[in-house]
Amino acid sequence: MASNRDTVLLETVRTHRARLAAAFLFGELADRRVANDNIRRFVVGIVLAAVACAGCVGTAFLLDFFDQQAAAQQLQEQQQQEQQQQFLPPTPTPTGDAP
């Protein structure tokens, strides 16, 4: 039981020292918690949302670009096949008059 009291006392002293150091470095608690903290959080949230939106728009743009490129390539291949078929002589069709 004695060690438990010692541990509690040490934790209390550590907490008091941390609070005193924070007060010395940053001022009183009321002065440290100003509206700027919330405004900063809001601005950071807006910036993160804008970055996320830009990422989504960029991804959509790239996917659409690649889809259009694939469609254009497929159309070009179809046109090449049609041109090749135009230059080939027609294949004779078998008739029923076979000897």
C-alpha cells in the first residue's frame, strides 16, 4: 500500500510540474485557448477537403482520358480492318454445281 501512495505522489508532482512548465512557456490556460485554435482547425479541415476534392477530380479526369484513348484506339483498329478487307479480293463462295 505504501508504494501505491508513493506512485500517486510521484504522478501528482509530475502533473504539477508539467502544468507549471506549460504555464511558464505558453501563459495562463485562458490565454492559451483562444479562438485561433479553432480557426486553425477549421482552415486545416478546409485545406484537407480541397486536397481530397482535387484528388477525386484528378482521378476522374485520368480515368476518362484513358477511356477515351482506348476507344479511339479501338476505332482506329476497326478502320484498319475495314481498309484491309476492302483491298482483299472477295473469296469465292462454293456453289452447288460441284462435279
